[in-house]
Amino acid sequence: MKTYHSLDVAIDGHTAIVTLANPPANTWTRDSLAALRDLVRDLDADRDVYALVVTGQGEKFFCAGADLKQFAGGDKALAREAARRFGEAFETLSAFRGVSIAAINGYAMGGGLEWALACDLRIAEEQAQMALPEATVGLLPCAGGTQNLPRLVGEGWAKRMILLGERVDAATALRIGLVEEVVPAGQALARSLEWAGRAAKQSPTSIAACKKLVQATRTQTHASALAGEREAFVDLFDSADQVEGVNAFLEKRAAHWKNA
């Protein structure tokens, strides 16, 4: 099986499990970001993969963000490359055709939280802590944080976290809409796999179309998105999964998806 820098990959049924393994704090490097981009592209090409779960190695850190040592010299060219790699990796993850779930098993800081924000859904363990503290060290969130966080929690809470450097615990994250569920310590991965299993019962071609439509609300007008919704509905009739899904329902049996 192909290997990816600092990323452990396992396949469970139709779900890919990706674990960031860069101790002690699971920080991102240029190499691991490039690896994440390549991995998601490979998973996109694998029609047997319907869902993607991401998590961090160990019990303390989901991901502590970027390795700040690389920015200590003030090298602007290096900063530009790092920002580009963060963007490529997380935007590729956001565009993954299936369901992506972040199993937040500990601290999710800076680029670690932005990694979770690039996913469709987030499950946090009760001890998890989340923050975008970049301004504290003279930087700013450059991997989607200033754009994705306000969409989830609103401008006020986004400004509290980004402008004040406020750290939120799991209970607060759930209350403000930053995560969709909180589970006891050690259970985020299992719960994420449960959700991925539920997604696998849905038509993968329908999920891909629905995901594009939901995310289109970020940039398209309401009218154009509604028109796109109707067209996407009709386009599903070109798929084998549409025929299988309707007939399985009428025949009172489980559908057998082909992702085609």
C-alpha cells in the first residue's frame, strides 16, 4: 500500500481512517500537508471509499497546528509556500466527494482546528480544547480559519476566538455549533466510524451531489443554487445508484450501491 508522510491510513469497509502521526503534538509540516493533499486525491479516485475519518495519534493532541520552528527566521518565501500547502491540502479535503468527519481526540489548535473545519462534520471528546491562537504569535489563520469558522459559529464567536485568542472547551464548542457532538474521552473515533457507517447506507452518488449543493451556498446566489439543485436531481437519473435506490425501496430490501 502507498505510504504518506506522517499519515497512517487504514480502510474499514467503505471508510478511510487517516491518523496524523507526528509526535509529540501532531504538528503539520510542508511534507505532511503535501501528503494529505495527495492522499485525499487518491481516496477520491477510489470508488469503494465513501467516507473519510481523520484523527490524531495518541491521547492528548488531535493536532497542534503548524510547526512554528519553520517561521522563526521570518522567511517570507517559506511562509508563502507553507500557506499554499495548507490551502491545497485543506481545500482538497473540503472538496472530497464523500463524507469527511473529524474525530477530535484532544487539543485542536491553529492549523489543527482548521483541519477539522475543512471536514463536513466534527465529533469532539469531552477533554478537547479548540483555538485559533495565531495572532498571539504574530500570525493569522491562513488555512481557512477566518472563512470557515464564521460560517459555523457566527461572526461574534469567530472574532472572540481569532481576535481575542479565546480557547473553547468541548461543551462550549457544541453549544456554539463548532462541533456536532461531544463524546467521552477515547470515543471520538468509534463514534465517527458509526457516522461513516450511516453515510455508507446512503447513495454515494447522491451524497457527492448533495455535498456540492450544500457547499455552493457559500458562494452562489440563492436563485442560482436552487436551479443547480433541480439540475443535479435530474442528473442523478444517469446513475446506476438512482435506479438501485428506488427499486430497493420498492422491493423492501437494502440497496447495493455501486458509486456509479
